[in-house]
Amino acid sequence: MRLRLGELLAGAGAVLLVILLSAEWARPEFRVRTTGGVDLSSPLQNANDTVAARFANQYAETGWSALGVVLVVCLLVSIIGAAALVVLTVVERDTPVLPVVVAVCTAAWSIIIAVVLLLRLTLFQPGLEIGWADRDVNILGPAWFGLLALVLIAAGSWLTLRDDRLASPLSVPPEVPVRPAPPVVT
């Protein structure tokens, strides 16, 4: 069987999500507060920036650690579902039942987890295990691209459910000959 657009999108989303989970998703936003009218000299400001950058890098977390165990396991289920969809589409030749079941489950699951991940990135941001408030934590680009990769898995799984036969002239149902009614027995 050939891979269609849906399987390709789901597979690409799964690969992207695995790669993006290894990148930094969150880091503390470190600001030095000075009293009004205090001007730091250039060498002191450079030292301050260096210390702030080291602190931020020390507590920056990848997607694997920033999201928590439960959400990472949920993301892994979506990734495995997308991979299973691709593999079953290639391997399953007799009947499309298994790929369709996997596509339905992966699409539904990934949509739910995409909403949960969106809430995690916007309202319930990672505290980076240092107890910082949401406003003090920066959510970085790979986190948003990870969300898009999850949406790509959901969209690809959904697209595989489409019936490709409708566009083909061979999909027109054949004419069924009309047969006479059976005789009535009294």
C-alpha cells in the first residue's frame, strides 16, 4: 500500500515532535532590578548579563523534563500512534481495518492532548522546579513548534480517514439489474 498525505503528515509530525522534545522548551527570565537613577557601568552590566545567562541556562529545561511525566507519556502515545499508523498502512495489505482504527484513536487522542499541551504552555507553565511564577518563565520556540507538530499528527491522522475512492471514476456504484418479484404462494 502507498503512503498518502495523511500518513506522511502524521509521520512527519511524530519525527518532529521527538526532535523538538529534545530542545529547550522553557527557561527562567532573569532580570536584575535596579533602583531608579542607578546606572550600571558597561563592565558591571556585562558581568551582570553573564551571570544572568549562566543562571538561565542552568535552569533551562527540555520538553522531556519541563512538561512532567504524565504529559510526556501522553505525547509518546501520540507519537507511537502516528508511527503505528504509518507502519500499518505500509504493512497491512488485506484489509484497512487496523490502520483506520489506529487513525481514529490517534486523531482523537492527539486533539485532546493538543488542548492539554496548549493549556500547559499558556496557563499552567512549567515552574522549572524552582517554584517560579508563570511570568518569570519564558516558553521558547521549540515548545510552540512542538505543539504544531502534535497538531500535525492529529491532522494527518484525520486526513487518513478520508475516502480516496470518491474522486475516482471507478468509485461509481455499478448498476444493479432489477429482478422480478417472487411469485406469491397461496
